[in-house]
Amino acid sequence: SIIDCRLKAVVSTQSTGYYDRGNHYEFVKLDKDLARPGELTESCSFPFEFLKVVKQYESYAGRNCRLRYFLRVAVSRRLVDIVHERELMVHQLSSYPETNSSLKMEVGIEDCLHIEFEYNRSKYHLNDVIVGKIYFILVRIKIKHMELSIIKRETTGSGPNTYNENEQISRYEIMDGAPVRGESIPIRLFLSAYDLTPTMKDVNKKFSVRYYLNLVLVDEEDRRYFKQQEITLWRKSPTSLKPENRGVVALENHT
């Protein structure tokens, strides 16, 4: 077969807000012509290379938004173009943060309850372990049980159009039964067991993804007392990385 065509490769980044009726916002785009206009009469391949592609953000697929990188190959024809896309997964790798202080908080009800809890750090990589301890300073209410959960908060839009979506990623029961004054309970939560992403703040001014530790106490009358604390998650870099931006487009001629 004879095809009068023009071949082009495009690498692109898009953010999509489902809250915004599926509108796409393209913030990185590089394109390159791989062949001059002409006739394609046999199978052939076209090498290509994109150098210094800016990959500022990590790929993400959430409930209300998505960020994706993809490679698109288009063959322009007289009648209908041939277009093929291949999605690329991008991870943002980090090193250990320079500062990583512990977290200390209190939960209290005047003359009834006073609890102090401490986490060893405020920033964790995705395979890290959260280590902490809870201290009961004053207990004058009958606590039935206590749990620790990880909450993911996805924020989309801006100003009056801001929308927050909370998702409970994990639920970990710390204690079942009534504590006594002076008691302490250790916490050890393995993050590798859960599907987490790094914290993402103000991505292209379209969305953010944040994580919170949520401590909940439930008394015998099923009243709930809780305290939230934001933590920062990051993706740990492997020991060695080798970037590669080269590829080949192969076209087969089917008679």
C-alpha cells in the first residue's frame, strides 16, 4: 500500500481535573518531525530522542484529578490520521530531608482527659515505619478503644471552587479496653503495606495531595475524640539511576 504521510513524535504532560468536567491542562510539550512528507511503501523505523525533558511532577491518578506523561506518535494522512499513545510513568525521587523533627501533640478535655502522643519524625519515605508512643496523663472517662488511621486529602480547584476529598488509606487499632493513668502505648505502623504517593503541593496550581495521621478515641457512649497531624511523604531514591530518553518508532506496511 502507498500512504502519503507525515510522521511526528510528541512527548507531553497533562493534568486533568475531573471536577472541571474533564478539561485537560497541558504544561509540558515537545514535538519533533521524524520524516518529511512523502510516501510510505514499506515497513520502516524512525529513531528519536528527547533531551532534557522537564519532569517536575510525579505521575498521579486520584479520585478527582490525574497527572500523566505520554508519548504520542501521529502519522498525518489525507483522510484519517493514525495516532498512537504510550503512557509514561514518572516518579520523583528524593534524598533524606535535612530537617526531620519529631511530632508532639496533646488531646484533652478539661478535668476529664489528657493524652500526649509523640511520633519519631514528621517526614517519611513510602516504605518507612512510623514509630511513636501515647501517654495517658489523665483518664476520667471510660475509653472503649483507640485507633490510628492515615487520611489522604486531595484538594482540587482554587478559591471558591476549592474541593477537598478525604480518603481513609489505613485503619490501625492501637488499644481495645480502658487505659489507666500513667500508662503508655507504643505505635508501630509500616507504610509499605499501603498504596501511597508522595505528598504533592500545588501541582501546576491545579491540585494538591496531603497525608494526615488521625488519632481517634471512642468512649463507651460511642463519642469520638480525634486529633489530626499532617505528615510529609516522599519517594526514596535507589542507589543508582541511569536516565534514558531514546526510542524508536517502527511502522509496518500491511498489504
